Amino acid sequence: MEGRAERPERPERPPPHAAMTTAEAGRLGGEKRKRAMRPGGYSELGRKGGQAVAKARGSAFYAEIGRKGGIARAHALGHEGYQALGRKGGESVARQYGPGFYSQIGRKGGETRAHELGHAGYQELGRKGGESRRDQLGPAGYSELGRLGGEARREQLGPDGYSELGHKGGARVRELIEEGKRAEHTGQAERDASTESTAAVPPTEPTGPTRIDPSATPAEDEGVGQSA
């Protein structure tokens, strides 16, 4: 009809949220929750949630989902990106809680791993880890890493504590050397005793077939003749 303005066409609505994946919906919900709670409150919420899951499902389940999540994250970021993420996370924890807390959680983690693997397995794990790190950094970089670690440990313990640590370490090394010598001496003594016991047994004479005395044959023949 003339004189009546035509209605403008309504813009097309975006697709409904049903087309959104579950992961995307969870991510958006998490971001919204983080903005509402601030970083500190959101971290506390995650910590409490993790504790509730570990309490309900057990530490093994919680460790397994963490492991799978780490594998997926490493696959998404790549080796270098995942290493950078771990380094930044460690630095953030150290700044927030201090180096003492960071050392404490590392010590507790090491104690748990040592309990799982046993003394020999834990030593083997440390040896392989050291070799891998040395191959990665090279001899010069590995020496520099050890020097920096020693300086950090000295600053943490102080001169007296660092000297005491070195004294205990040297004493432990001497104990290990003595244990090795005693084990070698015991093994040699057992080998000598085994050799002596073998030599003390007289050799046995070989036994052959039973021989018949020829002198007894005529008497037997005579007996047979007489009885006839």
C-alpha cells in the first residue's frame, strides 16, 4: 500500500548455543567465572576443587588425570612451548609462595617418588635424569647448572649450613666407599672358601666292571664233575 514505510528486515540471529562444543562452553564459562572472582579467588576455587576430587577419588585418580592433562597440553604446545609453560609456572609459584615453599613441594614429591620406586629405583631414576640433562645442556652447560644450584643452596642455608651439608655429604661418600670395600671383601672371602671346600674333597676312583677271579673257575668245574 502506498504511503506505508516498509519494515526493515531483521538481522539473522546467530546459531543457537547447541552448536557449541562442550569444551568451548566450559572454556567460556571458566573465563566468565574467573573475571567475576578475580585471579586470586579463581585459583582458590580451583585448589579446593582439586582437593575435593582427590579426596573423593583418591590420589591415584587425581595423579592420572593430571598426567593425561599434561600429555594433552604438551602435544598442543610442542616440546619447547611446554617447557616454557612449566618454567613460567614454576617462577610464578616461587614468587607467590617463596622459594621455601617451592623447595618443600619438591622435597615432598621426591619422597613420594622414592617411596614408590624404592631406594635402588630412585637412584636409577636420578642417574638417568642427570644423564639426560647433561646430554641436553652439554658438559659446559651442565657444569654451569651445578654451579648455580650450589650457589642457590648456599644462599638458602648460609655459610655454616652449607659447610655442614658438605661435611655430611663427604661423610656419606666415605660410608659408601667403605660399604663397597666390605662387600668386595665379603665376596672375595666367599669365593676363596668355595675354592678351598672344593679342593678338600678327595677325588673318587672310577669304578669298572666286576672281574671274576680265574683261580675259582677250576674248583667250580671240579665240583660240577664230582657231583656228576
